[in-house]
Amino acid sequence: MVHPLLDDLDIATLRAALHEQGGPLLRPSDDGTVTVSFVWIDDSAPDSPTRPVSLQCGLADHSGRSVAMTHLEGTGVWVHEVVAPSDALVSYRFVVDDPFAGVGDTDVAEFQRLMLVAQQRSFADPFNPERIAPLAVLFGLTVPTEMWESVLRLPDAPPAPWFEPHDAPQGRLTSFDLTSTALGNTRTITVYSPAVESTEALPVVVLLDGSSFIHIGGAPRALDAAIHSGELHPCHVAFVGEAHDATGLANRVEELSCNPRHAEMLVHELLPQLRQRYRVDPSPDAVVLGGASLGGLASTYTALEHAPAIGKVLSISGSYWYGSERDQVPEWLTRRLAEEPAAPFHIHQQIGRLEDAPLALSPGVSHLVANRHFRDVAVAKGYRVRYIEDATAHDVVAFRMAAMRGLIDLLPGAAV
């Protein structure tokens, strides 16, 4: 059933309601769900819009693909409704003339090309003030805020206070270039150091996909807030950038898909540099290695490959489905975990319940199913695992929240 405002449409009344609610129209139900009405108003052609509009949101399609919105005849209004859990936290955007419409599976290069085209046709919800920068900014695109992604935070969504405005003392960011013999390339490492003075050697966190956490996720100021509040133990955080000669997603896939040379770079090249340049606790239990998606997979693989150098792993929506392209069978790392003695590291593992769509790369397996399998094997093998499922999708809004919560779990401050 469509929202009453859409059934008996008056544009002025609809605009007022969207403005008052700050974005989509919400109708809570007694069963704990919320019906969400996403609305796009095309002001350029109010009488006969000719350009189709799509919605990209993990609530609408759990595979992350965009879905066609419905045009209300005789108006410039497009709508799509979903029934969502009341604790959902997702990003969304509207795409006009979506280049992915009608496109099937693509290779990485074509996906990247279409992603950049889609960004040039994408818009945030003009009624929703909460926005986050899109992935396209990491490819050098300058994207105005009206073309960012909007954030939908339903009433029972997990809190993420670290990303709200605050006046906590600001930490320091320093950078150095790391030339890797193992990988044969150079990348920039950006290191966050807390504002607090400390006489002790601090733990060190290494986060893969560092540019995303800095430039989209807002991690430095979130770290400031968590350390200032006493939730997070003061720590150095090394954000690992992509190689200087990287050309896009294909390089990321190559480096992070259980690549022994990448693991060698992290453990035998990066960690020694961090210990040389910063006052870092040298014990393995003071080392956290983490990342999202393929970064979560690579972090777990590195800790397993180089035990006991890494004491703690932060896996956010880890791509544990990986394997079919290696030996024609999904979940390669989980199978390896089952075959070997347990390594001495602690795992904080987060996954979104909205990530339950099968993946083309590993038929029949989703991020959610693969993470549950990995969790079950890790627990059976005797690993210390903190496992969390949220009503989130495979997006940076979820990743940044899960990263902060995971760091606080692995490196708790005095206030926790």
C-alpha cells in the first residue's frame, strides 16, 4: 500500500512532509518494521518526465544494484517503497538514466567505468541533510555535496556518536611513502596520532583501504571523539593507501585477495617502519589489523599467514566468499582455517543482515552466509570471536560505524 500522500498527491503537501521528516516518508508497523517511501521529485519536467530514475540502496536490493523507481503518471514524482527493519542504517542515492539499467554481470574494469558514469548522474536526497561522500571521490572526481549519498538512519539503528559534530582535541596526521620489495610498488601511509600526551608505547592499528576511511568515513575525527570520551585506548592508526601506480578496482582485488606478497608487505615492511617512526608497543597483542570487504578478508589471511605477529583482527563485512577464482570452490580461507591449528589472534567480526544476496563471483554464497560459516569454524577451532550482525548493507556508512565499534572492543579505553 502506497503512502497516503502519494495516493492522493499534492506536490506542495508532499514537499512539506518530506522536509519535515528529513527524507523518506516513514510508516512504523506494529511488527517492528518500517515502511520507507523513497521519493524523488523531478523539477525539470513536472508534467511529463522522460528520464527514468533509479534508487540505489541496500534496503531496495540486497546485492547493491539499483532498482527502477515508479513514476506517478502526470507528475514529476518517482517513488519506491520497501519494508525495512526498524534498526536499519544504510546509504542511498537517486540515479537519473542509470547506466547499470539492463546490464548483467560485468568485469571489474567495466564495473568501474559504469560506476563513474553513474556518479555523474547521481543525486542525494535534497530533503535529507545527512550525507556521505561517494566512492567516486577516491578516483579523483570532484563531487558536489548535492551529488553525494544520503544516510537513512531508522529509529532503532545502532548509535554512531563519533561521527556527530564534537569539539574533542584533534589528533595529528603524518604521512610517509612505503616502497615495498614484496609488491614492487610504492604507496602512501597516513598515520593518525592522538592528541593526548602519553608516556607509554601505544597500540597500533593498521587499516586497509585507508583513503576510504579518511576521505569518506571521516575516521580521524571519529578517533578523536572516541579517545577523548575514554571509550577507545589512545593508539596510532596507520591508514594504508593504494599503490601510486594503481589504476582502480582491479589492483585492489589483486592485492587483497589472500595475496601472500601483500601480507608480506604488511608484516615485514610496514610494521617495522611504524615501530621505527612512532612510539609503538611491539607486542603482537597491541597490533590490530583490519579492513572492510576484501580488506577484512586480507586482514584475516595476513594474521593466519603470519601468526603470531598480529594479535587482533578487525573484519568488517569480510569477503569470506572468496575462493571460486582460486580453486573453483567458494570460501577458501574458511576451508583453510578448518584445516590448520588455531592461531593466537582475537577476531572482531561484523556483517550486515542486508548482505544476504548471492554473489556472481561465488554462486550460491552471500557475504552474510560466508561470514556465518567463517564464524562457526573459528569458534569451533577455539578462536576468540566477537561476532555482530547489524541491519546494514555493504556500504561505507556501515563500515565506518563498525570500524569504530570494533576498535573500541579490541582496544577499550578506561570508560568502557
